[in-house]
Amino acid sequence: MQLAERQDLPMLRTPLPGPKARAVVERDQKVLSPSYTRSYPLVIARGEGAIVEDVDGNRFLDMNAGIAVVATGHSHPKVVAAVRAQAEKFLHMSGTDFYYENMVELAEKLAALAPGPDPKRVYFGNSGAEAIEAALKMARYHTGRDKFVAFLGGFHGRTIGALSLTGSKSVQKKGFAPLLGGVTHIPYAYCYRCAYGKQPDTCAVECVQVLEKQLFPTILPAEEVAAVFVEPVQGEGGYVVPPRKFFDELRAVCDRHGILLVADEVQCGMGRTGKLFASEHFGLEPDIVALAKGIASGLPLSATVAKAQYMQWKPGAHASTFGGNPVSVAASLATIELLEQELIENSAGIGAHMRQRMDTWVSRYPVIGDVRGLGLMLAFEVVKDQGNKERAPELRNRIEQLAFERGVLVLGAGQNSIRLSPPLVLTKEQADYALDVLEECIQAVCG
């Protein structure tokens, strides 16, 4: 007797890309911006949970969650119901100029949940970059200072201000100068060698001490620095998890010099790491938190959550026509309810299950240099040789392509890492399936 087809696992019906997908890609290449980055020719038609189906009927396991966005999975019925119910009432009124209740409700929720006991205020935008731009303006407005510190490897967005903070890839900045002046980048948490466990605490503290020991006395007056922007777990930089001492020292330096500390949780927040905010893992209480991506399960929304004492600008100082759109807000309220009820716990549990198996890869496969991450924000680093840890981006790219050809969607991060950021509804069976496929791909590139 033939077993019924599993709807929660991949099934490939055509060569990839299929004929319909090829046709869409050809049309895309004639009219869409060539600045978009596409790693493989996936043309999605529909999605449910952690599964997406392309236009040719091929089914894939999505270990990207739309780049860490669809936290509750594709088209979660509770999110869809919330969106439908709000859309039937009204689609837009602009919270900049008028009032509507669900926007207030979401702000109350985020203000209550954000790390630290201080009262909070919330500004809504549409994207992670907008959340960062709001934090930049707010820090300048409150402090009267005009300089900022960010970290090498960090990614904060591609608008001019956010791009000025970004320290990830040169291609993102090439051709766009001059950017925002007064931004200084320093090493993030530890050097590349210490990423493999040599002296992470010592190196992390030393990275922060660069500010007081080298920069403040020479080229960067501390009294002119408005804010430090940091990802509690670096995203595009390679899913790098710092030791707690890094944040203890950073918080102390900021406090000594009256500098605001901004946590960019656009990718690592909203349950991704097994806690609602990644800052919670480190006992970090930021002055400002930037949120987006997973906040509304795929609808455009961002939030800049700040201690109330710092969000004291006047009407008209900053605003957004669509920020806090009522439909996106409805999706966010449903998302947060699902996160609190079950998905944060699932992220922590399934993430730990995956990490336990992935940790064995370093000893089993010579091309795996490191495994790291928290919750369902996991990554493994691909190297040419474990002896010298030489990065191997070409092998990383090959693993990514081989996984796609087997029905599992993954993406790179950093110079040579592969990130796993699936929907937080991922099941144990789906996690095991993805790891089975990735092990096949790793073995294939080992030769």
C-alpha cells in the first residue's frame, strides 16, 4: 500500500527551476532592479507553516522564514484571520495624524515587554532601516551630539543613515558616498580567531575598551558621541553570539559617558533566539530597541522602542504616513500572542535540538569550522581547513545550492557561513529532515 504524500516535507516534481519558474525569472530580469540578490531561482506560489510551494508545484522546506520574517510561519491562520478582520474595518488612516485603538494596544504591549523597568514609548515605521533611522534621529535630538559608533560585520539597513552604520560588505556602500558623517566602526565582540573559543571573554572586553583606551583620547571625543548601535546577535555578519561580558562592558562605557545604547533586534528579536528579545540572553537593558522583520509575520512594520525619557521630541520632528498601518498592527498583535503562547518555547526547544546535532559537525566534517547561534537563529561556518580556519565562501555557496536542489532553502551570512532561521513553527521532524539534507550537502563538498 502506497503511503500518503507528506505535506509537511519537501517534494520535487520537476527539474529546478521548472518551466514556469524559468519564465518568471526571465520576465523578472527584464524589469526588476538588478540590485536584488537572488541566490537560487525559487519562484514561490504559496506557503503554509515552514513549507513553500513554487509555481511548478515543487515543495520546499523554508529554513529562511523569508529572511527571519515569517516568525509564525507562512500564512498562519490566526494571523490571516486578524488581517482579514482588520481589512474589513479599514485599511489605513495614518497614525501620524489620527488615532486608532489597535496601534495604541500594540505600543502598550511592546512598551511592557521591552527589556528593563523604565517606562517606554514606541515609534512605528515600515522596515528595519526605518527603525534605525528613527533611532539615529532620536539619539541626536535627545543628546545634542552628532557622532555614532557601530561595529564591523554589523548590518543596519541600506538607507543612507542606516547604511552609514552598516559594516558588513563593501558592495553595500560602494558608489553611495558621501554617507552620514561621524560614524566610527570598531571590532564586534571578538576577533576571528577567538570565535573558535580561545579567549572570547578577554577579547570581547578588549574590543569595547578600544573606545576608552584608543578612540576617545585621540580621534573621537566621547562627549560628542550620541549613541552606540549594536546587534545583540549579529545577523548578516554571520550569526555571531558574543559573550555576556561584551555587553556588560559596553553598557558600562555608555553609562560613563552619557552615550545611548541602541540594540538592533531587527533580525534577532521577536522570539528568534528563544527569548522575545535577544538582549534578554545577556541581561542587557538598551536605551533604544529597533524591531522589524518577525514583528508582523510578513507584513511591513517596524518599531523603535525607547525609554520614555529619550523619546521626547516635538510633534512633526519625525513621522511616517504608513508606519503603524492598522492591518500590519493587527498581524503583529496576533504574532505576539502566538509567540507568547507557544512559539518562543518552540524556538528554544527545537533550536537546542538542532544545535546538539550540529555541534558534532566540527569533529565530523573537515570543512565545518564553527557552529553557533541561539534558538532558531543558527549558523555553521565553512572553511577550507580546520587547522588554519581559512574561510571558504565558494564551498559555502555550493552547499547552499545543493540544499536548494534537494528542496531545503538556506542562505549565506557573513563571508562563509550558512544561516538557519526557519519559521518558529518548525517541527522536530522538519528540523531533522533539514539537518539530514545539510549533512548530505556537506559530505558532497568534502570530496
